Amino acid sequence: MAAEQVIIEAEPDELLPCPFCGSPCSFEHDKSGDLASWYVYCRDVKDECPIGYTNSIGYARRVEAAANWNKRHA
């Protein structure tokens, strides 16, 4: 099965900004495996944010990914 990853912009106030650089964040919805996964990542990859595109914890639902991102600590 070919990888199917879609970048989805967050709704206003859905995701807290990146705790490392303050940039906005987005979702990635990966439908390539047996189970679809939702990820959250910092969009400031070109300025080399320390977290950037490294969030490797996938969640079954978008709301779970957002809730876990928003409760994390820097």
C-alpha cells in the first residue's frame, strides 16, 4: 500500500503553539498502515526548531492527538 499522508491545518485554538519556538502547529494524518494515525508537528522546520517534524507518537483520533499535544510540557 502506498503511503498516504495528508497535512491538515488546525482550527483556531485547537493546538497550542510549539513549546520550543512558539510557531503554529499542524496535523498530519497518515493512512498508510493498517490503522490511520494522527500526528502533531511544529511547522517551523526551515528555521530548525528543536522539535520540528519529530513528533513520532501517533493517535487513532485527531482529538486525542490534539489533547496530548496541548498537555505536554517543554
